Amino acid sequence: MYGIQTHILFSIYDSERFANELKK
């Protein structure tokens, strides 16, 4: 459970960061 939640949370964070990179 913990690992799955962490993976989802990290995926959201990573996609946010990726979107910010595209805006530059």
C-alpha cells in the first residue's frame, strides 16, 4: 500500500516538474 501511494505521489510531482520544464 505504502509503496503504491508513494509511487503515485512521486508520479504527480514528476509530471508537475516536467510541465514546468516545457514552459521554459
